[in-house]
Amino acid sequence: MEDRRKEIIYFLANRYNISLQDAEEIVGFQFKFIAKRMASGVDNTIRLPYFGKFTVDKKRVMHLNRLKEEKNKKNAKKDIKKI
């Protein structure tokens, strides 16, 4: 998979006469955008034309938030014991 990605980046850099770094940023931008939007919780579904839909399972988000809260509580208890 990584080899195919590098091939695409190299092809785009040569075709459009841009640096490899610029081509890599262009290819990776859409996925950074999706990750950022999903993390913000604004959208339930994000659609990339000609690529597909990315969705967030609400139950999974609730589970992850619960784990995060439990971890924060444990860390708070440890901090209190240190004092």
C-alpha cells in the first residue's frame, strides 16, 4: 500500500511539475481534513466525491469518551495522593 502511495505521489509530482513534498501534502490533505472534522464531532458522515463516505459510529464515540473520562479520573486520584 505504501509503495502504491509513493508511486502516485511521484507520478503527480512529475506530471504537474511540483516538488515531491508538495505532492505528498496534496495527497494527504484530504485525510487530515477528514480526521479533523471527525474529531470535532461536527459531522456524522463525510463524503469525498469519487472516493466514498466516512462515518463515525456514535456508540464507539461514547465508548471512547467514557474511557477517556475514566483515565482522567484515575490520573486525578494519583495527583491527589501525591499531595
